[in-house]
Amino acid sequence: MTSLLLTADPTAARAPSSAGARVAVYGGALEPPQVALVCEDDPALLIEELFTRSAAAAAVPPLALREIIENLVHAGFADALVSVLDGGRTVRVSDAGPGIADPARAMLPGFSTADAAAREVIRGAGCGLPLAAGLVGAEGGSLDLAANLAGGTVVTLSVPGGPDVPLPDPAPSDVQRRLLALLLEVAPAGTEVLARELVLPVAVCGRELVLLEHRGLVSRSPDGARTLTERGAALLATLF
């Protein structure tokens, strides 16, 4: 079960366990952040909750944000923190894990440190950082990699504002078609409900939903529930 602790003072929140992380949303430069402590034993569910809470306040491309949050699996979520700043235009994801030995190569497709356990949750194909950089770059933004103060990595996504740049429209995969069809029946619905109905891993379902959202076929409410957009409903009518 996921437990949450909201506070206006980050020092008041107890330190998260190895299966926990925090989301801090800054309302302004002179205001303390609202901090949510997310605890979950299942890494896939932890990723989903971190993404849902940070994406609700962020203005960076959702797919880019998802890729960076999934990258926390490599660090075992050690002291993971997702900070949303500048009205959502800047998102900083930090950890105190092993860090990135070669930042330059980490930005090239194909380089990955994901082991077998990590690949059960994420793709582990070495595409996360390059894809995120390309998505924010398409909106005139940037991705910055830096070493954390006490070890680990800080990834900062920044965009100047404005709408997401949609991805090209390839034919939906079988999983995406099934998700669209199910949403027509049960929306609004959260990721866990959809994954259970389709007998899919939560990580796979969440990733496909973010892709559908990025293509304008699915919308997401602040609590993470998904519904079909008009565009998604129109596409679905041509698939069956």
C-alpha cells in the first residue's frame, strides 16, 4: 500500500526507506515546498505514484518525466527526490545512488547499467536519457546531468513553457489498442485498475498510457486517472 505524508516543511518528513521517495512541489521562491512521501515495496507501483504526483504539477513533456523517474530504478531509489519548480517548467530528479560514471556515454542510445532485476520494471535499453533530452529539446528546453552533493545523480529537465510537441502517429500497438478499448468502457480509471483488467504488469501499462497521453489520445487527471480524448475515441472507431 502507498502511504503519503504531506508537509510544508521538508525537514519534518521522516527519511524515506529504500522503497520510498519524495515529491516536492514549490509554489514560489519565498514559499516552502509541499512534500509528499511515497512508500511502496513494489518498484513499478512506486514509479507510477511518483510520476502521477509530479506530472500533476509539471509542465515538462510527460514522457520525458516518466523516463527520468524510471531511471531511479538504477539507483535503487536511494534518497530519491522529485522536485517541481518554476511553475512546473523545471523538474529536478535526484538520488544518492551509485551515480553515473560516464555522463557523456549515458546520453548515447544503447548504454545502460540495468541488470536483470531492473529490466523487470523498465526497458533497460539505454534509451531513457537520450529520449528525455530529445523531447525537452524539441520544446526549446534542456536536460542537465550533475553529480549530487553527497553522491548520486541529479537530472534537471527544463522547458520554456508551451504545449508538448506530439510524437509521430504510428499505428497503435496491440497493448495500446486494448487500453483504448478498455478506457472506452471503464474510464476514468487508474493504471492499477487497467493493468489488472488487461493482466499486464503495472510498469508496462503505465508506460503505454504515457505514450498514448503524449500522442494526445488519452488525458490524465491530477489523481492519475485516464480517459479517452476526442482524438483517441475517433482513432479507436477506426481500429475495430
